[in-house]
Amino acid sequence: MTPSAGTPHRPDVPAGTGRPIRRWLPTALVALVMSFTVLGGFVVAGALPEPPVRAVPLAGVVTIHPLPGWEVVLREAISIPSTSGVLSAEFAQLTRGSGALDVVAIPGIGGGALELADLHASEVLSSQLERLSVSDRVEEILLRNGLQAVRFGYIGSEPQSGSPIEGSVTVVVSPSGNGVVFDGWAFQGQLELIVEELAVMIDNAEVA
């Protein structure tokens, strides 16, 4: 997530709402569609190539490799308030279905991952969500790219709609002093559907 100065608009309705309900089709048409799916669907699906997924570089700090089905819906330069002043950063939001991955890249932040995690929770999440509850448990993990990171979870509610949101934040500060915040979130009950894909994209991120 990003601070309010550059905050992307979160969805304001729970996943699955707003989609038109398809009426029941005549039995014959349903049977025809089912027979096509069984007999030819696998052949067609196998013949269609996966669309190319472009890497997403941010601020010269991190490059994200979105998995198929994920797309970048917002990308912008932002400012993050901190105790030492205002930090310049770049933000991108990737979405798929009901979930999202917010990535914030902060050049030359210095300090450690725990300090950046605390900054994200106290300055960013607290300004975006109501009834915010951040987990007391902060995990120290080793990413596949060899970098040490910290991870914590949170729950809150979207201010306009009151919809409950849950997320998992992973924070990295590279040896060169660049910081990256990965904030994967979804409406409550939906996060577990994308958690594995979030982990893959975070693990495969290239941090300078």
C-alpha cells in the first residue's frame, strides 16, 4: 500500500459483487457448450500461447516479474512521510481477481527492514485503513533471492465501504540500502487464494 499522497484507490466493494448473474441457458445449448468443452476445450487451450508478461522495474531498486493473469493497474512516483523527512519512492499496484500486490521501491533509505516495516504500518496502513490491527508477530525470513526480509500480517477495513481487508507485508532492505515493501492484500477470506502467487512474485523479485 502507499501513503495517502499517492494512494491508489482500493476496490470499494467486496470481491464477487457487481458482476452480472447469467441467466440459465436452454438445456440444449448447455449440452452443446459442455460437449465442446470436453471434446475440444483442452485442444484449444493447449494451442493458445500464454500472453507475454513484462517485467516491472521500479526506481532502479526492484524488478517485479508478474505471473500470468496479473496486470499493472497503477504506477506512480510518491512521497512517504517519515521521522527523518519525506522520502521519494515509486509505487506499482498489480492485481488479479480479488487480490492485489502493492510494491513500493525506496532508493537509499538505509536503516533496516524492521524500521521500514514499522514505518509502513504506522504511516501508510494507518492512514489507509480503519480499525487497523497489525500482528504482533514479525517473521524473519530468507527470500529465494538470498535477501533477508521481515513479514507481518494485518487486518482492517476500507474507509468508504467498510469492507474488511486482510494483508501480508514483506519488507526488504538490500545491502546497498535500497528498501522495498511488498504488500499483498485482498478482501477478508480471499487472501489465501493468492498467497502462493504472491510468494512466488516476491521471491523472484530482483532487488538492487
